[in-house]
Amino acid sequence: MLLTREEMTFDFGGAKLDPNRDRELLEWMFNQFLYGEVTGIQVGHWLYDAPDFDAAKFLARQSLEEMQHVDNFLRIMAMLGCQPKPAHPAVRFLATGMMGSSWAEHVALEMAQGEGFVLQAFYAVIDTLDHKPSIDILKRAVKQEERHVEFGETQTAKAIEGKPWLRRRLLGLSLVSMWGVRRIAKYIEKRLPADHVVMKHLPAFLAHANRCAEMRLQRIGVLDRPLAEIGGAKRAALVAEAYGGKLAGGIGSLLMVPFRLLPFWPKKKRLTDTYLRDQHITGYLAPPQDGEAQLQEP
């Protein structure tokens, strides 16, 4: 990967999340992770667009890993006494609403940047959650997430070579995803306990995540200077150019938009819309393995 574990790690000062005291908070956190892993169904779309056989094999393996991660989080949630619930709209936007319209957008936004953010969140939970069985599961999942991020970085660098227009588009779209992270930070600041030993650090953690996203963009070659040197007007122009290019490229599908807005026009439901009603989720029971500690009721 282009960033090390040390660079992506945030210092929570040794603060820990308690599985009993913080059950409601952990339920909210793990439901965001759960939705993110369900979006692994989107990998199937990109398998069809893989540029070579090695990339296709990687995506085929990744799709299985994402489905395994769904079960991993269901298992963790069962051990912690958490229930599957809807994800925050900003998380849904980042994981599904920001789905790319090209191979370059997929590997840059969803894999290098999106999974890079998820990887940092995994690191943070590993460093703060006081529940060894859950941490052991996450440590195994982290190795797979690191491979996903590295694949995205490598493929993005290949995609933008000799294409300055594509670098600008990816930068503009990345600015929007970073805005989404800031929206999550504002939600947390308003609704979560400001005096919590761990959560009081979360806005700073999310700001750190955006700084890491900026470093990744620089090291890939999408960004040629610190974002602080790019003024607000220039950033707005980059976002407008990025979405203008996406609209021009997808003009055929746009012709259907007026019909899809009609109340009687059927909208295809995907697993990301229905997973909370799926029997695999609602009926999931996670019996403890030998040696797994049982949580004590508060």
C-alpha cells in the first residue's frame, strides 16, 4: 500500500470501547460496516469490465471476501448483542451513491479511497474495542482489506497515466467523497456523547482519515499539490467538471430519468435496499466457538 499502517493509525490515547457500556454505540458503528460489506455485490458489475485476466481473478476473489465480511460482522454483532439496522444516509451515499461509472472511477473512489477509509476504521476498532473475539475476526479481515486498497491504488495509477483529464475528474469526485466524510463527522459531533472516552476523538479521527485520503491521492498521482493550495473556486470547478463529464458520458441513461421519477415507475430493488429483510440477516445466529468469552448483561 502507498500508506503504512502507522500513517493511517489514529492515536486514541489508550481509550477503550466497553462491550457492555457502549453496546448502543457499537451497534451503530457495526451497522455502518455491515452495509459497507453488503455493497460487495457491486463487485460483480466491475468483474465484467476488468481490463485483464489478473484483475478479473482479483475481483472474483474479492466478491467472496466481501460476502465473508458480511458474515464476520453479523457474528460480531451477535456476540455483542447488537441488531441489524439501517446505515446512516451519508454512509449509503459514500458506499453506493458514489458508485463509479467507469473502471477508473471504481478503482480510485471505491477501492483506493473508499476501502482505504474502511481500512482505517478497522484499524481504529482493533485499537479501541475491548473484546478479543471481535478483534481476532477484524485482524483477519484487515489483511484482505489491505489487498483491496493496494489493488485500487495500482489500478488507478495505471488508469490515469497520460490522461490529465481523468486525473481532474477523479480529483473532483474524490473531493465529493471527502465532503461525505465531513458530513459523518458533523452527525457524530451533534448526536454522540462528546465526553465519551473514545467518541470524543471521532471528529479528529475522521479529519485524519481525510488527510490520509489526500496523501493517497498525491502518491497515486491524482493530486499534484496539497489541497490547501487549491482554492474553493478551483475545487468547485473540479467537481463541476467531474460531474459534467459523467453526465456527458451517461446521456443515454439520463433520458430515462424523467420516467424513473414518476411514482408508478418501478425501481429495481437490490440487496443493498433489501438486506435488512433478508433471511440470512434476520435469521442469523452466531453460536460461540470454543474459548470465546460470553458478554455479561449490564
